[in-house]
Amino acid sequence: MTTFVELLLGGLSMGSVYALIALGFVVIFKATEVVNFAHASLLLAGGYVTAVLHDDIGFWPALGVGIAGAAVVGSAVEYTVMRRYRGADHSVLAIVTIGVDILLTTELTRRIGTDVLALGDPWGDKLLTVGDITIAQTRVAAFVAAALLITVFLLAFRYTTWGVSMRAAAENPQTAALMGVRLGRVSLSAWAVAGSLAAVAALFLTVFPTPGLERATSLAALKAFPAAILGGLDSTTGALAGGLIVGVTESFATGYQSDLTFLGRGFGDLAPYLVMVAVLLIRPAGLFGTKELARV
Amino acid sequence: MKRRARHTNAPRTGAALLVVLALALAGCSGKATEGDGKGEDAGGVKTGQGVSDKTISLGVLTDMTGVYASLGKSVTQAQQLWADQTNKAGGICGRTIELTVRDHGYDPQKAVAAYTELEPDVLGFVQFIGSPFVAAVEKRIDGQDKGLVLPQAWSANLLGSPYVRVVGATYDIETINAIDYLLGNERIAKGDKIGHVYFEGDYGENALVGSEYAAEQAGLTIVEQKIKPTDNDMSAQVAALKKAGVKAIVISAGPRQAASLVGVAAAGGFNVPVVGNNSAFAPQLLATAAGPALMKDYYIASSTLPIGSDEAAPKKLATEYAAAYPDDGLDNGVVSGYTAASLYGEVLKKACESKDLTREGVDKALLGLDAFSTGFGITHDFSDPAAPSTRESVIMKPDSKVPGGLKVVQEARVAEPAEGFTFGG
Amino acid sequence: MSDTTHAPAKAAPHRTPRAYLWLAGSLLLLALPFYLDRFWLQAGLFAMAAAIGAIGLNLLTGATGQLSMGHSFFLAVGAYGYCVFAGESGEENGRQLTGLGLPTWLAVVLAVLLAGAAGGLFSPIAGRLRGAYLGIATLALIFIGQHVLFNAGDLTGGFNGRDVPVLSLFGFDFDDTEVVIAAVPFGSSEKLWYAGLFALLVGGLFARGVLRGRPGRAMNAIRDHRIAAGVMGVPVARYRAAVFVLSSMYAGLAGVLIALIFQRTVPDYFGMILALEYLAMIVIGGLGTVAGAVVGAAFVALLPQLLTHYSDSLPLVADPGSGGVTPGEASRYLYGAAIVAVVLFLPGGLTRLSVPMVRRFSREKS
């Protein structure tokens, strides 16, 4: 039972980090209808800035600069690349983000080299014990931070002018533009928001129990793909639900590996994708995604 | 990006063909006239591919931009250092050593291409990282190329070829020795369960063969946890092993996984000894949050003395390497790269004595080498291609005060079960 | 070049030089094995295999607008399918492997059909999803594929992969036993070169036929406006499923060729990076055309080889380990930049470079 609860809590906290990444995908997708495969490199950029600076200026300022840095990188990608595309095919733009990702990741991994960079977080390897259940403090922090950020974001999305213009742009870009929404700004801010969310996610992906930031860290962003799709690519609630489902599925599939040997070992990485395919079979637009209504 | 299917593709296709051709022609060579390059120099030494009157060319197939980047960098720089030193001392057989380096970034296609590219121009390969790729070209090595290849991998799957030779104990033997260390120090006993966290792939699965054998011999039960190289967080694995009640953990994975595993176990008060294979440690980890836990109860089995050892040879290498590459840290990749290169040098010297620097001559020279030692704690015997060059392992423990981060806790020895272990069973 | 009815007035002056170009190109391609090293032949073979796979992906993603990130899965089905069909049962590397021991030509056909069947199995899912959803759902295929390749040991050989049986046609073996033709020793690469050329030619011509005929127009209609296509009488669901199967068969053929070049299957190869490379190929070369796929495949497959081989004489590229930009990194920079640059500045891909400006026309989306 203890194991069950520990796995569940571990999965939920990991899932909340995936939710942060997935939320970034969703924001960009809502604003521009582009699937951003460069998300992994935004994550790496944010983490890298934090890791490099924390020794000199302390952890919190470094994290702030890291978040800002990733936001800047995100906006720069939007401004220099995405905006210049004149075609209408969003699949092509998705492939462009693959190109951007290759460029950014190559540069960052070249800088990181063979190091494993600590991020200097204040939690270290301390644990929180409640009864006979223990969980790393970093995981609690991840959960709290993710919950906080997602709430703030959902509120902003609903009540601020920025949120309204973003929703309008998602609903119908032409009409929104006619109503005075500056689509360029909406898309720029979406990329900035996605970047900063990724930077926060990078922090929690590289602190204890993982050893630190290194070149392969960005691979974790892959887990957010099934998360975003599961929930529905255009649903912020969906990103949250999807992230948690992926986190918990992965945690259970790994933790109960010995009982699942008939599926082959090392099943944990695969499980989220299987859940995703199963969900898509029943709901092609994800759990919370809006069904596409076609205009002819 | 919308457009109609159009009718006239030909000029474009033609242009495409021309591009391909132009690229291809750039690499043209007089193929039909090419012989096998065999000859004899003025001193009566037979020469073949990769050997001219002035130079001996050796290939290095490494990974400096992929998953094994940190290993690849250390090994390659150590081998470059060896080549420079050898050349400064007058070279071998009156020739200087030339290393041609290709970085394949752990991409199978690039690795196979790099092998194909270098093979005709080098005598052999002093480094080949990535045993799946070695396996992919093994048929060609055994069938026609016959150049001596020293892979930087210790999988028993690589045994058996007279040309692909593993320097050091294979992962299965290493794991048996590691478990024996725990048994010998009474950290585990008959009837206990031990966990084994291992990578999918030949490294982890070969180590698993060893742990299963050791467990069978000593009456232990193995609790398996297979992971992928992309898994960095071992919380779930630790939770599962804790639930199973294991008394010790073997880890056959990368340094990051080891750090996470040891860190999580220690933080959760799950105090069991953890032993790892030689690839499951990197000195960079000691600076991370898991550092103190790693120094407490974590052990590494390996076929060389650590670079931080007080013995003469590691000390000398550490000084020289630090002088040549002041920006780069010392780790055990340096030792294993240098050992492999020195072995190649030794073989070349022997081949030179028998006046045969062809690939056949080199292979013959290696088979005659049954007591090779460079002062790194282990004597290698290369007379049997079906067995690793040694069955001994040194057991080490992380220590941040030593260069390279490892100190010896048990000198090289063979565990009793490892003596009787047969390969490929 | 019989189908230039589109612009008969223009066709006449074009015909002769184009025919010469084709002739010269074909002769050169046929002559290459007599001159090039194994390294370059192998690079060319990889490019051919990539071109076949990219043609398939271009039918699916370029012409029909179905984003697929799981192309490498179907390559794996083809490669491993061939090994299982053609290989003998027996022990290899201490592992019991299953093989059917069929004639190799039959194994090639069956492997391609198997890849098509795998595509067919996935098409119920593919038929329900669109755009990004389909793209990421196909990503699941890669993870499933990798899991199976590593775990179904008696079929796939697990992490070790398995030996690829030598292709044998009419008693002629495409292996490394040397056959001397015109004083040039022919090894497996030289022999496979012709097999690869033949496969690429057949595959290319067939795809061109599909793209230029009724099905091609229907596919483009589905890409540009699915519902309008349906209204106009295109059986959308059936077309989408059929294209998925066809594209998988191309991938399967590419997989067989890759396996024959490697001489051993390496499971790590069939991962996500490969799938992304295929997407890069069709974007760089040009979406929706056979020539685009071929040019893109040549670019992506040959660029790293060229950079590595000539790293000594290239400026800005440092030797591995010397701290500068290594050839591996340089080729990644170039390849990433190429994707971005082509889409932004050369919509239509590299193949558009050779088309006169006059004939360039774009169409606004309705």
C-alpha cells in the first residue's frame, strides 16, 4: 500500500511537471495552430541559463533569469522564423520547428559538453515524511509550483485582455484581427509563455532525484507530447489532465514492472503512448479537445 | 505550400542527379588500378593497408556528440596523447603513428559509414565505441577486412572474433566479481534478494547474465528492473526494489542513473550497498546532490586501476593528461583509452620485430601476447579470442578527494564463480 | 517524357536537352560503381534507400497532408520482416532465432507487403486523426516498435539485431565475394548499387504515376480541403487508408535496402531521429513530388558524410576533441538551418531552384 501511494504521489508530481511542458505546447497551438517540436530546446535553454548563473547570483535570481531567457529564446524563434512563413500549411511549420530544435539543441549540447550541471536548488535531497510515506521535497515543490502556475495561467486566460485576445485568436484569427487583436503579439506572447513554462519544468526535471542538467535532459520533453495530445491539443485543462495521466501511468508501469513482465521489461516509457492511442481511438480530439467543426 | 500536381519534373530530377554525381565524383579514386597496397620496405618489413614508409595510420571511431560523449572525449584525447608521446619517442618501427578520428555521434548509419570510409586506409582501429555498430560490421571484419579492432565496450557478445578484441573483463565477469565483493564482505548472504537495475541493450543484458550466474552460484534471487538510457529518475525503481526487500543493488547503467538510484535510496533511508559496472560512474557526479550518497556505500568494478591511484603508471598518466588537456577532467575513460592505445603500440612493436606490419602480422602478434601489462593493475592475456583478456576486476569507491573521483578498495582479483563462468551460454 | 501535354508548345524545345540530361545522368549513375570507393557507394546507397522511404512519406505527408512521425517504424518492419522471411532458424550469438528460410526475392516482396499490412492495421487510427494529432499518434508507433525490437528476441535478435541474409537473384548473390568486372572488383556495395538503382527507379516511376494521375489529384484535394474533396466525390477515408498503406510499403522497401546495406539490423537505428530525418528530407527537397523526395534524401544522407570526409580542408570545422565545432555538429547546424531556410525562403524545396520563375505559380487557400 505504501508503495502504491508513493508511486502515485511520485507520478502526480512528475505529471505536474509534464503538465507544465504540455501547457506550453497547448498555448502555442491555440495561438498559432503550430505543434512546437522545438519545445525541448526551449526547456534546455532555460535550464542551462539557470545552471550557469546560480553560482554567481544565487538560485532564485538565476531561476528568474532562466525563465526570462527561455521566454526570450521562445519569442526570438517566433519573431525570426515562425512569423516569416507565408504558407498556410501548419504541418510544414511543425517541421520547421524541428529544424529550429536541431539548431538550438546542437548549440546548447555543445556548450554543456560532457558536464552534469547542478541547478543549486534549495531543496537538495531532503525528504518529506508523512506517516510511512516519504516523498522528495523537490517533488512537492514541483507539484506546488506547477499547480500555482497553471492556476495563474488559467485565470489570466479567462480574465485578462491578453487572455481574451489569445482566445479570440484561437477561435478565429481573421475575425480576431478585424476586431483589433494583434495576432503577431498574441503569437509572440504565446511563445514567450511557453518558453518560461518550459524553463520552470527544466528546473524540476533536473533537480533531485535526477543528477542534474545535461545534454539528454531535453528528451524528457518528449513525454509531454502524449500528455498534450491525450488532453486535447487546444485545451489547457487537457494539458493538466494529460500531464497527470502520463506521470501516473509511467510511475505505475515502472513501479510494478515485476508484475507486468509478460509485456516485456522496460515498459514504463511505452505505457503513456499506449494510453494515448487508446484515448485517441475513442476521442480523436483528446479528452478535452474541441472537435473540429468544418466550414466548407 | 499548396500547389497542383505538375507535369514537368524532368529538369529538376536531372539537376538532382547532377548534384548527386558532383558530390559523388568528388570522392573518386583510381579503383580499378588499386592493389591491396602490400609491399616490403627497405628493412624487409612487410607492409599492408595503412602502413607507409613513414607512417602507421590507425582509425578512431568515437562518439563525442552523442550519448557516450563524455567517454568518447576522454578515450580519444588519451589516445591522442599516447600517439604524441610515441611519436616524440621516435615512433614505432621507424614510423610515426597517425590517428584518424571520426565522430559518429552514436548514429548507426554514420558509424558504419565511418568504418567503411577509414577501413581501406588504416591498419586497424584503436577505438570503436558502440558495440551494436561493432556487431554490424563484424562480419566484414572477420570475413575480409581482418584489421585489429579494439572496441571501447565490454560486452561478451563481442568475444569470439580473432580481430575484435575486448581489453578487460566483460560485463558479465565484472558483475560476478562485483557481487562476489559484496558476498565476501558479508553485505549479502545466501537466500537474500538483490536488485539489478540494467540498461536495455547489450551492456545491461550482458551484465544481467553475470548477475544471474552469480546469484545461482551463491543462492541469491535477482529482482530485475530494466531501464532505458533516457530514464534519469530512479524513484520508481527504488520504490519497487524496496518493496521487494532487496539487500543490495547492482546497477548496469550510465552514471546519471547510478547517481539517481544511489541518491534516492540514501535519501529514503534505504541503506543497501550498491555496486556498478565500470560505465556506471563519472567524476562529474560527485559535485551534484547525489555526491555524498555516492561516497557512502557505492562501489564500482573495473578492469583498470583508477586514474587517481597512487601507483606509478596512473600517476604519470594523470599528470601528463592534465598537462595536455588542462580544461578537461580526469576520469577512467582516460585510463581505458590509454591502455587500449598502449596495447596497440605493444602489438605493433612485436609485429615489427617479426618484420610483418600487415594486418595478418598484427593479428598474429596479438595472439602471441599473453602477459600484457602497463602498470594499471591487471595483466591481460590475448591468446584466446573466445575469452576476455582478463577475468579480474578492481573494486573501487567514489572519493571526491582523489583525482578522477575513485579509489581502490579491493585490488584486482578473480571471484571464484567468475573462474568457472563460460561465455555465450 | 511522354506526358508533356500540359504545355505542348513549350515541350518541343525542352525535349532534346532534357532527354540528353537524362541519358547522361543514367549513364553516369550506372558507371559509378566502377570508379567510386566503397565508402561513397555506401553513402549513395544510404541515399537511395532514404529516397525510396522519402518518396513514400512524401505521398503521405507531402501529397495527402497526413503528418507521419512514425515512418521509421515501417522501415523497421521491412528490415526485420526481410530477415525473418529470408533467414534460417538457428542460433546466433547465443540466441535462438526464428526464420522462415524463404527465397530472398520472395522475402523482399513479403517484407514490403508486411510493412503495407502494418500500415493497414494502423489506418483505423490514422483515419480518425488529423494534423498534429496524427503526427503524435504515429510517434507512438516508434516507441512501440523500439519496445518490440528489443523485447521480441526470437524474431528480432533483441539488442543484438540479427544477420541480414544476402540477397540472391537468379543465382546471383549480392554479397562480398568479389566478382571482377572490367578489372574492378565488385563487392556487396557495387552489386547492391544496381539493385538500389532499380528499386528507386521502379518506386519513383510508380509514385510519379500515382501523383500525376487521378489518385494524385484526389490526394492533393484531400490535403487542401478534405471536406470539399469529399463533396466532390473523392472517397476520402478510403484514399487516406490506401495512401497510408502505400507509404508504409515504400518505407518497407527502404527498410529492406537499409538492412542489406548494413548487413545486420541495428535496432537503435529505427528511432525517432530517423523519422524526423525523413520529414526533413521531404521538406528540404520539396513536398509532394518524387523529385523533391529524392533531392531531399540525397541532401540529408550525404551532407554529414561530405562534411566529415572533408573536415580537414573545411574552414571553421575543427577535429573532434579540439574544442571547436566538430564535423558532426557542423552538419547538424547546416541541416537544421537548411530546414528553416528552405521553408522560409524556398517554399517548394530545393527542387524549385531549377524551375524557371515564369512557371512558378502559387495558389491561395480558399
